[in-house]
Amino acid sequence: MPAIADRRALPRTGIARAKQFIIIASEFNPAITRALIRGASHVLRRHGASVRNIRVLWVPGAFELPVVAARVVARRPRPDAVIAVGAILRGETPHYEVLAHAVAQGLSQVAVTSTIPVTFGVVVAQTMAQAKARAGGSMGNRGAEAALAALAVLRLFQ
């Protein structure tokens, strides 16, 4: 996994130490999603999170990411951050564009109303090759980037 984004975005500060993280992962396109989870988990651990403070919840598809995120942030105790990961690939119709917009809008709404970081680590691609490139390949790892974004917001909140 390229670490370019990791080095630029946040110095190793231990910002994740003693914090609770939930990674919500779409079961659709599982090879891509697992790579995104690995990227996010790696970043969180590098910044001090313990493995027991990183929980992965699986949902059937990307469309379910926002509703599960909303439920997770409504529970007590609340996690310190939620990282949503998955892959939406172009099919034979433009349905993937509608789906990607709905997921992004839903996660954004959860973030704003909950006031905790809820980040978007969903790969939206036209081909499987593009998705692989964004899930630990030549274009980085969207899961790692989403974890870095969550940590950066937590740092700002301090």
C-alpha cells in the first residue's frame, strides 16, 4: 500500500490512542472492500489505535452504509469516528452514479448531524482495474485516506 497520503496528512502523534473506531464495510466487491479495511486499520494502528478498539461491521451493500452509520453514532457509548468503506462499480446502466451520490449524501448527513467524523472511503470506479488501483494499488488506498481524514478531524476537535 503506498503511504504517500499517510506521510503528508498527519504526523504520527498517537491521536488514535484510546479512541474507538467503527469501520462499516460493504460486502459487495469483497476483495476491494477487504483491501480498504486493511488500509484503514493500518493507518489507525500506526497512529496509536489498538486492534480491540477497531470494530468492523459488515453491511450487504454500499446503500446500507449511511443507515448503519446513523445507528452506530446514535448508540452509547458513541465511537470517536466512523469510516465507511466499499466499492461501487459501473454496470451496464448509470445506476452506480445514483448509488454513489446517495451514499455520499447519506454519510455526509450523518457526519453533520452527529458531529463526529464519518468519512467516505468508498471507491467509485468505472472498472475493476480502477477500483483495485484505489484499494492499495497505484492510486493509493481510499480506506487509508478515509482513516487519515477521520484522524485529522479528531485532531481539529481537540
